[in-house]
Amino acid sequence: TDLTYAALRAASDAQRETMRRMGAKASLTLALTVRGNLWGLIVCHHATPCSLSFEVRTACEHLAQILSLQIEAKEDRAEIAHRLELRRI
């Protein structure tokens, strides 16, 4: 089953083992995607089991989307600056 767009999903065995070693009982993972490709992850861990409300999860996802757009804009500016420098040369 493709869970690409799933908002909630269980942790993989490897992630559960890593969390166990760290002493974490809860985690939140947010994907940073730029131009449809995974650019990075924001991963948060907590020492006690906890669940976040829908509103908090939505706010976190919104912040990740804004950060993704900022990364894309910064990369675009760098590409434009590079092309302008090449044209100047």
C-alpha cells in the first residue's frame, strides 16, 4: 500500500528500534518537499507517549509547507544569480 499522502501511519520496525534506543516514546515526522521531491525531514521525538490534536498536526504540516516553499525560493534565487553571473562572464 502506497502511504505517500497518508497523514497518520505507524512507525517502521527500524524507526521503532531507533526510538527505543533513544528512549523516545512518541515521534512526529514532517517531510520537506521541493518541486515534488523529498528535500529533507523534520523529526521530533518525545520521551513520553503523547498525541497531538488535529489542529496542532495541521499547523505543523503548514509550517513544513511554508519552509519547503522558502527553500524552493532560495534555490531559485541562487540559480538565477548563477545564470546572471555566467551571462556577465
